[in-house]
Amino acid sequence: MNPVNYLYLAALLFTIGAVGVLIRKNAIVLFMCIELMLNACNLAFVAFSRMHGNLDGQIIAFFTMVVAAAEVVVGLAIIVSLFRTRHSASVDDASLMKL
Amino acid sequence: MSTVAATVTSSGEAVQFWILGTVAVIGALATILMKKAVHSALSLAGTMIILAVFYLANGAYFLGVVQVIVYTGAIMMLFLFVVMLVGVTAADSLKETIKGQRWMALLCGLGFGILLFTGIGHAGLNHFNGLGRINSGGHVEGLAQLIFTKYVFAFELTGALLITAAVGAMVLTHRERTERAATQRELAERRVREGVQLPPLPAPGVYARHNAVDVPGLLPDGTPSELTVSKTLRARGQIRDVSGEALDDLKALEQRSAERLGREEASK
Amino acid sequence: MENLIALLIAAPLLGAVVLLCGGRRLDRTGHWIGTLLAAVSFGIGVALFADMLGRSADDRTLTQNLYTWIPVEGFQADMAFQLDQLSMTFVLLISGVGTLIHVYSIGYMEHDERRRRFFGYLNLFVAAMLLLVLADNFLLLYFGWEGVGLASYLLIGFWQHKPSAATAAKKAFLVNRVGDMGLSIAIMLMFTTFGTFAFGPVFGAVGEASEGMLTAIGLMLLLAACGKSAQVPLQSWLGDAMEGPTPVSALIHAATMVTAGVYLIVRSGAVFNAAPDAQLVVVVVGAVTLLFGAIVGCAKDDIKKALAGSTMSQIGYMILAAGLGPIGYVFAIMHLVTHGFFKAGLFLGAGSVMHGMNDEVDMRKYGALRKYMPVTFVTFGLGYLAIIGFPGLSGFFSKDMIIEAAFAKGGTEGWILGGVTLLGAGITAFYMTRVMLLTFFGEKRWQPDAQGHEPHPHESPKSMTIPMVILAFGSVFAGAFFEIGERFLTWLEPVTGYEHGNPPVSAMTVTAATMVMLLAGVGIAWGMYGRRPVPVLAPRGSFLTRAARRDLYQDDFNHVVLVRGGEHLTRSLVYVDHSLVDGVVNGTAASVGGLSGRLRKLQNGYARSYAVSMFGGTAILIAATLLMRAV
């Protein structure tokens, strides 16, 4: 097997995550999809790290995880406060920007 | 594990890739297609564990472990907490409300995926260096060396980012109290003034068998009293109505006692 | 001496300012102030006239430059006056007749509580009219021209409580505006052609301009003259203008203001001389109006409207004469002056009759007044004889000269014009005899007025009869005075020029023909109104009579062609505006709006929609990257 397949898998997962972001209304699931996309990226980084024979890719993946953790913390806090005020976690309900 | 530069991995890894890869894709699809958020979360957790295995397979031992501990352990738990807060049983409607959104999403996703695949195919990535040489001095030591030398500023910045995120999450979820909390005395006085419900609300639960908070207490005629369960449960519709069961039980009890009394009478 | 010219205008202007701003405290003395200042103006005019007679014919023009009115580089308008023989004639006529009519108005307006205001307006008129004839450039003339238009408007509508008077004033103002447009265009054309509008430079440079331009200027000046002098096709306002008080009709709408058009054409003689086409149009307008006014005058039962038709017709004579060129200028002005006397006299007589008959104007309700109003009868009669051209009286001389001049034009044109003027003389004799017979002869046909008062005809007070007597005196002797020794010709010739022309018939023949026409007109009128009793209610009459009663359908024509046409034009313009102009504007707005509405749908507020756009954009970016690499 060619290790490039990891990249294909990463691309596939990323695309699935992106489509999930677009079709799901629940903000929590939406965040999960974003996590999925981040993980797909991490897989690609790790695969690249192996291809190039250095650890930089893994370091980047490590940072990605940290950023993802921060993002999830803030994002979930937003969801919680949103849910408190609107009693709904649907992103479509937060559409006050439209005319 | 691949310790030499190659273009082909071991067949063991190939088998592992195809089996686990398939599972990972199924997990990902389940994440975006499951109606209930908790199912999505569990599917995602599964996919993440498989990814951790792939990290290990790619020589990223540290990351593989971190993936399990941080992602699957911490972040997914955070997700589950929030899911619990919102309501575990609440199912999303998968019906699309925005016209054309689903088709557009699928079209874009398909185009994006095909283009990405084409791009990877065109990149001509066949040569593998492997991590054997790098990991020779110790994998974690290698990572640590990079983090504390080349990426030290990024590392410090991520630390700051994490602190900021933690404080931000607290600020976001913290509710400022704008007025003094009412004392017990004031609450009691208000209750008397309003005159709706003077004594404490009746307790939930029926007999010794159903004393859970989600079971409403029964009135003398056997009908359930909504007053006995918490407002939140009522709003969520998570009240377990056991009145029918209780009435049946009551009937059976009476019948049994009648039979027994009858027998006693008969024996006398 | 020339410093006095401005005083000519200043005196009545002062009167107008004092009377109009003075308020009620002048109510009891206002008319004396107004009359006095008009008389002062006349006195200054006489002094200037005496001075002018003392100088040689070539040295009689006086000029006075008060100040620069509009000091713009390349556009210099001076407040400057020019007093030559032509202006002098007008000054004497305006201030003289004007003073007489001021005096007359003292009696006539005695019972009107707004008499002070009336005299203010009269003074304003005299000032504006004097400015008109004394101006040394066309712009200043235009100023006076508009001034008299304003005064005319105010005086026609003086009895503004009557809707008919208010409407008549508005009508006069609007119709005059058409003519004024012509004058302003003429001035603009002059400025673009000659770079100036002062009389001297313009007339001196006539030779440098193309004939087409001169014809255009001439036609525009003629349009102005038509408006002010009630010539066809802008004649419709004069009949209605009789709604004003009778002294106003006498002064403004008979003797002076309506002759401003004649003055304008004679003054611009240099332009017309160089534009034969324009002259031809002038002659045609004059001839048409001559007959038009005369025919209308034959059918009117309202004494003032009959006289108004006559005025129109007589001014037609003058315009015709002015259109003949140097042959006729002098006679146009001469007829203007004699007409000023006898027509003012006739109007004052008519006012006197109305004064005695409870303001009744229908001649069919007069009759046999000669016994009750002897002075009025005699003065009116003398005016009548003068206008029909009774031998020896003013009208005889002046009209005869015009008829001769018309023949002297030569060729077929001369014969046609001569014929028209002769015919006009006959019709004049007819309708004036009719007026005379209906008013002063025959049976009493008096009717009680609306309040049931029986009329008690009586002679008017002295303040009214004296001016009538003076004007009658002028009507009788002015013509002979001017004609004997060709005094008037000698007087005016240096300004207007003169040539004798070649009359195809002798002067005696023309006079004889005129006499025949006169007798025919008088005879027919006598046959129709003198021998038979006159019905109080007007008979239906022939088609021509009915047409003439309706002013030959001038108002209907105006209504159908101008009002309706204007309405149609407006409506179609509105339609075009709504459908085409608004269509383009609204269409642009609507298409932008529609596009925006559709674009707005993209902004539906759903974060996921925006996410799709982003995702699609990312896909396109990748595609672009790949394409760039592939190329």
C-alpha cells in the first residue's frame, strides 16, 4: 500500500466534515464536524511528517490540537449561552442578520 | 513500523489501513448523519480513536497518545457535557429548511473532494523517508527539542491562547447577578401574598417503587400531578407517567387482598 | 433743458409712490396730488416743446444719461433718455390727455372709496408710458413696456370684486405676455447681432446685419406690437379690458398704451425699412385688424365694447400705415394723435352717459339722450364726426392721408390696401353712426336697473365735462392744424423720414371715394337704426352679426387651438414623461431593485448558507490553483 492513501483518507474525512458543517443545523454537531475536519488535517500532517522524514508536521498537528481545544472551549461556551437565551442550539435560529 | 525509506508499506499496515479506514469513514458519515447529537459524538469519538491508531502507525507515538487523551478523553467529554445540558434525548430534525442548501452542499463537497483527490494524485508523492532516523534519538525527545527551540514562540503563544480561551469561556458562561438574591423570608412572604401555593410543592414519586424525580406523584384518584415534578423536566417532556401502572398495581393489590381476606373468611 | 427730461417721468412716479404708500390719510387729497403731478409733467413737456421749437430741425434731439443701469462688461444698459420730435409728440399726448383724464376721474370716481389707489395707478401708468417713449435703448423701453402692462393689469382689474374684471385683467396680462416674449426675443436678437440695444447704434448698424436677421427682429417686434396694440392674432384682450373704469379705457385702452405698438414700429423704422418681408407682414396684420375691429364694432350693443372694436380698427389703420414704410410713418403718428383726441373724447362721453344711466352699458337701453345730456351729446357728436372723417375735422385729414399712402404703396398691393382702408372707412361710418343713433336719438328705451332704480339721465359735473370739451376741441381742430402747411410732416420728418410715393390716383379722387364710402356707411346705418324703432332686446341677426357679437369667435378660436391644444400637448407630454422618461428612470430603479432583491436572497442570515459560499469559493480556489499548475 502506498502511504499516500492516508492523504486520500484525510481528504475524504475533511470533505465529509465540511459537508456536515453545511447540512447540519445543530450547533454542537456542527462543532463536531469542525473537529472532524481538524483531525483530518492532523492526519495529513502526520502523513506528511512521515513522508518528509521530519517531526515538523507532528509539531504542527500538536499545535492544531491545542488550537482545537481552545476553539472548542470557547465555541461550547457560546453554544451554552446561546442555548440559555434562545432555548435552542440550532444555528438557523441565530439568523438576525437577515433583512 | 517503517524504519526505512520506501514507497510501499508493510502488508500488515495495509490491512489495518483498509479495515480501520473504512470504519473511520463510516464513523465520519455517522457523525454528520445521526439524528441525535449524542450518537454523532460517539461516532466521532470512534473515528478519533482510529485516527489515533493511524498516528501510531505513522510513527507519531506521542500524538497518537495525545489524541486519545486530549481529544477522545477531554474534548469529546466536553462535547458530551454540553449535549447533556441541551438534552440527550432531543433529536434534530434532519429536514432541510434552507432551499437548495443540501444540494449546494453536496455539489460543493463533491467538487471539493474530487479536486482535492486530483491534487493529491498530481502531487506525485511516492517517496517515503520514514521517521526511523529522526526517532533514533528518542521520539518524545525529538519533539520536545523542536517545541522548545524552533517552535518555542508558537508554543508560548498557544499557552496564552489556552489561558485566554479558558477565561473567555468563563466570561461567556458566567451570569452576572444584577440584583440581590431574595432571602428565605422574602420568598415566604411573596408566597403568602400571591396565595397560589402556600405549603411546599408535593414530592414526586409513587410508593417505594417509583421515587425517581421524573415520576409525578399521584393524586388520591390515581391521576398524576404535574406539580410534583421539576419545571425543567416538564418543559423537556421527560416525565415518566406511571399512573396506569400504579392503578393496575392498586387493582391487583386489592384483588389479592380480597382473595386473601376471602380465604381467611373461608377458613374461619 | 435736457435735465428736465427725467423730471417728466419723476413727477408722476412720485405721485404713484406717494399715493400708493401714503395710506388712508391721503384719501381726501390723493386725487388732487395725482392730478397735480400729471399736470406738472404736462407743464414740463410743454416747456420742453417750446424749447424744442426754438431750435433748428436738425438740432432738436435732446439726450440725458442719468446713470448706468446695468454696468456689466460688454452689456451696458444706461438709464438714458432721448427726447426727439417723435418722443415729444407722445409726451404731449400722454401727459396732456393723461392730465385731462385725471381731471375727469376726479368726478367719475367720486363715489369710489378706493379713488386714491386709482389715481396712484394712473400716475404709475403715466410714468411708465413716458419711460417707454423716452427711453433711448430697447431694454429701458422694455422696462416701460412692462410697466404699462402692469398698470393696465391693475386698472382693468380695479374693480376686482367683479369676477369678470379680475378675469379680464388676467386675460389682458397673459395675452400681453405673449407679445412681451416677442419684444424680449427681439432685444436678445439685437444684442447678439449688434452687441448693443441702444437706438442709435442699432439703427446705425442695420446695414451690417443680414436681411434674414432683420426680418426676424422685425417679426418679433411686430409680435410685441400686436400684443400691446391688440392686433390680430393677439387682439382678444381689448374687448374684455373694457371691464375697467371708463377713464382707464379712455386713457390706456384708446389713447395711449394701445398705441405703444405703433410707436415701437415707427421707432424701429430703420429695421423695418431694411426688412421688406417683415413690413409686408405688418401691413397684412394692420389690414386684417382694421376690418376685424370694424366688423366687431358693428355688432356690439355694449357701448364701450363697440368703441373698443373701433379702437382696434383705428390702430389697424396706424399699423398698416407704419407698415408702409417712410410713406406712412408720419401719417401713422398723425392718426395716432388725432385718434388720441377723438377716441378719448368718445370714451369720456360714453363714461358720462353711463354715469347718468346707472352704469348701464347696453346701447339698446339708451335712446333720446341728446335732450338730457347736451354737453355730452355735443362733444360725443364732434368726436363721432371726427372719427368717421367728416370733412374738416381731424379724422378726415389723418385717415385720408393713410388711405392715400396705402394707394401710394403701388402695384396690386397698393390697390388692395387702398381698397381695404376705404372699406374700413365705410364700416367705421356705419358703426359709429349706429352708436350715435342708438345712444342719443330715437325713443327712450330706458330700463330700470337690477335694484329697480329708474335712470334719471343728467349732465355730468364740470370736472367731467371740461375735459370732454377740451378733447372735442382737439378732435375738431387738431387735424386741420397739423395738415395746413404740412406742419406735422415737417415736424416729424427728421426723425421718421418721408417719401411721397407714387399714388396711382389723385388725392382728390381718394377724398371723393372716401366721401362716398362715408355717406354709404352713414346712410345704411340711418336706414337700419334711424328710421325704424330699435328693439330693446337684440334680434338674432344674421350669421355675420352673431359671429361679430362673439368677437368673430376669437375666444373660441383661442380656446380650441391654444387652450385645448395646450392641454393636449401637456397631456401628451405628461404621458411621455410618465411612460418614457419615468419608464427609463423607474425601469432602471426597478431593475436595480429587482437585481438587489435577488442578491438580497443570498443574504438570508443563515450562517450555513454563507458557509456554502465559502466552501464553494474554496473549491474554486483549488480548481484555479490546479489549473495554474497544469498550464
